[in-house]
Amino acid sequence: MDTTAISLHPDITDKRLVRAFSYIGGKWTAAQDGATLGVTNPADGSALGDIARLSGEESAHAVDVAQDAFPAWSALLPQDRSTILRRWFDLMIENREDLARIMVLEQGKPLSEARGEIDYAASFVEFYAEEAKRPNIEGVTSHLHDAEVELWLEPVGVVALVTPWNFPSAMLTRKAAAALAAGCTVLAHPSSETPYSALALAELAERAGLPAGVFNVVTGNASDVVTPWTADARVRALSFTGSTEIGRLLYRASAETVKKLVLELGGHAPVIVFKGADLDEAVAETLMAKFATSGQDCLGANRIYVERPIYDEFCRRFTEATKALRIGTGMDDPDIGPLMNEKAVAKQEEHVADALEKGAKLACGGKRHDLGPLFYEPTVLTDVPDTALIMREETFGPVAPITPFESEDEVIARANDSEYGLVAYVHSLDPRRIYRVSRALQFGMVAVNRTKVTGAPIPFGGTKQSGMGREGARRGMEEFMEIKYVCRDWA
């Protein structure tokens, strides 16, 4: 069995969940040349261990493995695939605490948030264990004499999944469970900053009975691992969660082989608080929308618009609530943990400095915290102009910009003035306004008087350059399936 430093952590009880090698064809696989990548704890910079850094040639071999496994997996009875997925779900719940602690060590998020992510990740496996039984043949009224028409849903084949560091478990299961339920075989590449969560899920998938070659996790540099997949015509679909910039590159790279694509890209979520809203609720929900996962969330509130009559009071309450947030290492279960890397912290500094230079006011925070170089104070900026970088770009950190607005039409135009269209948050108690604004906002998802809206039964996704396709719900499984039209002549 491969070992790694993280396995020595006293809070992880099942050491077999900690793996340092890729998982290909049912085997734990080191790089042929022994190459590795180091993984560190963002809370203190300490080394967690080294993972295998596979080459492009080795990643290409994983396609052979997945292709060989596809015929038998796709031919399996749907209820048999369902049984295996259900067992995977059960094992995730049984090992929830270890999975959460692995995530805290490599990603840094507060322990309670990590536990919540494991529950969220497991919910997709449970949901698709049920959906696996339901891709039924659809009968269609025939347009031809003496003919019978049917539509069949069939798995596309081998699919590639590329997942991010901010939700290392949930983003994998949301994709993989849907693909596996559809009858596809999977190639997964986790972020090199948070690989242990994905490898732990591979260990549990093996225990659940997923056949060799059906679910493969390939670690290494993203360019080495993913490039062979985009070029290989046998990889029929690719699903990616990450930045819009990388999404565009994958879009171009996949064009030659005309793959099906599911892209969940950047977000730049507006929060719109109208006068007459429940102000206590609006402050609490906006605080959650901004600072969950230390702000490192594509659904994170990035622009907070507050109607002028309640602007000053909202800013006062929101600032006081922000000052009360606890900062600490993930295992201490604070409100705010470390950011993922130096680049993330530098972006907070850049956005704050730019906003202040353009006339914004600093209400609280605005600098690194004494706990360590990757900790940044929860920050509130008020009177932020639309010309500031933070109002144009995704911040991905614990900085909240607030700005006033005067009218409904004005704030809708300002909220929609973005290349992104993932989620928007609206706070109002006026049902007519809620309807008008929800219809007018150019976003794939709209949350009204609340923050938490995602889950396995809903189709997650955005518009414009926030992506294409949907994850979750039945539509998430259909992204990995093709429609076959069969017309039979009974004459």
C-alpha cells in the first residue's frame, strides 16, 4: 500500500483512505519515472505528502483502460449500476469524518464546512443511484404509416472530468455519479492542490464494487494529464469546473474531436437588496453568500447592491457582522480559514487597493491576518464604484464590495452588465418585484431571500461565459448520454 505523510495525522482513522498514487484500471499506479508533486497544508505551509505525477503518455494509457471497460459497464443492468452507486454512497457516509478531515488538511476550509461538503458530495451519488434506473425508452407518436418510433438514451462512452480545488469532493461526485449512472466510464483529474480527496473517493469506489477501469483518477500536472484526453476521439465528453479562461482553452482543444462539453465556469454573483426587505435576513444571508468557503466559491457574492434608503443601515449591520467572524485553521472550525495559495491572497490585495484608489471606503479588514501568509481578513468596502476591478472580476476571496442603487431598472442593468451569468441573489418582500427581477436577471440561477439553493435534484449551471450544460438533476445524467432515434417498419 502506498503511504504519505498525511496518513500519519492522528485525526484520520482509516489510513487506507490516504493514497499517493493514481488509480487506473483498478490499480494504484505510480509514475513510471517516479515523478511526484508536493501537496501542502494552506493553513501553515507544512508538507502533507507527495502524489504521483503521471506523464501525458501514461494519461493516454488511461483512455485505453476506460475504453476497454466501457462495453461491460454500459451493458450492465441499470439496477446493478444503481446497487454499486448506492454502496459508494453508504461508504461515503460511513467515512464522513475522515473524508472531511482529509479535505481540511489539503484545502483549508473550516471543519463544519468540510463535513457539509461530504454530505453534499454523497447526495449526488445517492441521487444518481436512483436515476440510474430511469433512462427509459420514450415512445413517440409516429409521423409515418406502418412505422413505430422510439427514442433511446445511450451512454456516450468514455468521459473526462476535470475538477477544482475549492470543492474537491462535491465537484467530483456531481460529475462522476451522473456519468457512471448513465453507463459511461470515467477519467478524472483532480486539482494538484487537493488530490487526496479524490483519491480517497477512488478507494471507496473500489470497496463499493466499481469494476476495474470504470472509474479512474489520474494525478499530475493538468496540461500533461488533460491534453491527451482532449485530443483523443474516444473521449466523447468532457466536464470541467474552473475558471472561464481555462474553460475557453478546453473548449478550443476539444473542438477537433467534437466532444460534448459541460463547462461550469466563473461567477460574479450580484446581491440585490431592496428597501422593504427583511434587513436582518438580508444581512445574514449575504454574509453567508460572501464568506462561505472563505469566499472561494463560484456562487460567492461578489457585488452587493443595496437600495439607497436602507444603504447606510445595511452597511453598518453587515460590517459589524463581518467583524465578528472568527478566523482560524480549519480543524479549529472557524468562520474563515486560509486561502488556497499566494496568488489568491495577492488578488485580494490588488482588488482592495484598486477599489480604494477609485474612491471606495474601507469599513473593516483590508490586510493579511497575523495567523499566516495565506490568511486574509474578512473585508468590507463601501461606496465601491462600478469601475473598480472588484466589480468587474471574480474576487474569489473574503472581500465584500457594497454599493448603493436608486431604482429597479438601474440595478438590473448594472447586475446584468457582466460576461458572467451563474447566480444572482435578490432580497425583497414584494411578490411582483420578485417576479419582475427574477425574469429580468440574465443568470442561470436566481436565489430569492436565501443563499442555499443548490442540491442534487436541481440543474446547476449558468449562462453567458459562466458555462454551458447543466450538472445535477436528470439533465446532469443526460449530458453524458446520446439520443438514438429508431424507426421500425411494420408493413
